[in-house]
Amino acid sequence: MPKIVTLPGDGIGPEILEPAVGVLQRLVDGVEVEEHVFGGASIDAHGTALTDEVLDACKGADAVLLAAVGGPKWDTTDPNAPRPEQGLLGLRKGLGLFANLRPVRPVPALLDASPLRRDRIEGTDLLVVRELTGGIYFGEKTRTADSATDVCTYSREEVTRIAEVAFGAARRKVTSVDKANVLETSRLWREVVGEVAQGKDVPLEHLLVDNAAMQLVANPSDFDVILTENMFGDILSDEAAMITGSIGMLPSASLGQEGDPGLFEPVHGSAPDIAGQGIANPLAMFLSTALLLRHGLGREDEARALESAVDKALDQGLRTRDLGGTASTAEAADAVLAAL
Ligand code: IPM
Ligand code: MG
């Protein structure tokens, strides 16, 4: 039986994870679910956002389902204080999750929920492939009272393996996003991606990140796969989320070596402002569960069934507050379960 480690984390995390586990149990007979504290909750309990025990449990699972981490309680500029986000970064590094996949596909029923005009976003179906264990996130950091540095490093090997993922996922083209007019890491990135592209039958184009940010709202349907480094991918995927109407809709999969456990989580955060009220949108959590079914357990049929159930519930009028409606988390979960 597959074993899933769940990490509810902080804020709205526990309340959106609970119905997702219900869906998982309904779709996968006998699935074993093991929950662990993580993020701010783990700082409170153990003084660190990710304990060795939890990392080991994740390594031993078939897949990890994570809700969200962070909150004002643990926000600090003190460089020595533990931060919830360190748990997420530690998990990504510890599990070797170098490939972050963030599909952006507006649901037909939500075309008018996006702040962008319907005619701009109609037909959008893109995938952000974000490098997740390198770049400025993981380079050396220094700090004195008056200055600070964050080093951005990429190796040929790191760029090659993420570019391979992007070409493997592309149907029409790969758009590689960098800042090669300024950054040395970007010039290496561009060179290596160009080499990987040779011998593939998918065309490659290069965009500078500032231009990509503009094109993403001007012509989102023009993109297929956006391949980019860690920090640019972080920023562009939040921007792309608004094409779907709400960041509460966007799932993600973080994958490492073939056969190793992947991590599945919504792109949104822990939304401390609405935590504990039972009004959070659980749909990105459900769609992340669908990605877990597809990429983590190889259950394509169940993944599609869950994605269709989300579409159908929205079609039938389901709207949480972030989508301009009044449905609670529990009502949203019931609507999806009914459609399943
Ligand atoms: C994300 C988040 C994380 C990131 C934070 C919470 C560390 O914004 O997954 O996009 O920057 O990668
Ligand atoms: Mg982010």
C-alpha cells in the first residue's frame, strides 16, 4: 500500500489538508497516511522548522503532501532565529527536489474571476518549470551589521537536468527565462539550455525575465513551458497564478530523481489573515493531491477524476471567498466530493 507523509504546517494548512486527505483515502484504497509537524508548528514544538525525524519520514514515503508554512508569529529579521520557510527549503534540498512544476490552466468557469480580461487568458495552458534547489536561494549568505550578500550559483549539471525536465514536458515550445544581459549565471544558463535543446524536436526561445513578466500578462496563451531558475520561477509563478483568477487555485509538484518521493503543495501560502475561520479555498490543495496521484503514485485515472471533479464543482457554481463567493472550506470540499 502506498505511504503518504502529510505536513499540515501553519495557518490555513491544517484546515485545507484535512479534506484533501479525505479525498486521497477515497481514491486510493488502503493508503497509509502519516502526519508530522512542520514549519512554524515544528519551531514551537522542537525549535526547528524541520526535524531529522520528519525529513527521514519523508524520505521513506512514496510521496509527501504539504499544505503551507509561515505566519507573523515567526516573522523576524533576526538572522539567527529559526524561520518556518527553512523547513520548506530543507525539505526541498534534503529530498533533492530540483524540479518544480507549476501548471497554470484557467478553469473555464472562472474565466471572469481573473483580473485579466477573458479574451486575454482564454486558451492559456502553460507550465512553469522552476529550478528548485540552486541559485540565490541556496548560495552562501553573509551578514554584518551594515552589509549582506546572497550568492547566486549554478552549475552546468544543475541547468542540464532541469532543462531536460522542461523539454520532456513541452508540447509546443520551451521559453527559457533568464537575465543574460546582466547575470553571469544567466549566461551559463542560456548556453546550457541551448545545448540541451539541440537534438530535441521542440523549439526553444529565450526571454529576459523583465520582458517575460510583461508577456505573461499581455499574451499568456502564447506560452507552453516556461523554464527558469529558482527565484525568477518563484516570482513568475505567483504572477501566473492570477491568470486562473486566484492564487488559491494553483497546485505544484516538486520532483527529484526518478523513484524518489516527490513533494506536492499548493503555490499559495498559509494565509494567516483567514486561518482558523474555515473559509480558505481548498482547491489548490485538491489539485496538488491530483498531482500527487499522477506523479507520485502513477495513478493517472484518479488524478484526472479529481481534476474533473474540481472543474465540475466550479461549473456548478462553487465559489469560495477568494473567487467572489461565500462557500466555506467544508462546502467546497463537499461539492468536490459530490462531483467525484
Ligand atoms: C514558494 C514559496 C517559497 C519559495 C517560500 C515560502 C520559501 O514562495 O514555494 O513559491 O520562495 O520558494
Ligand atoms: Mg513563491
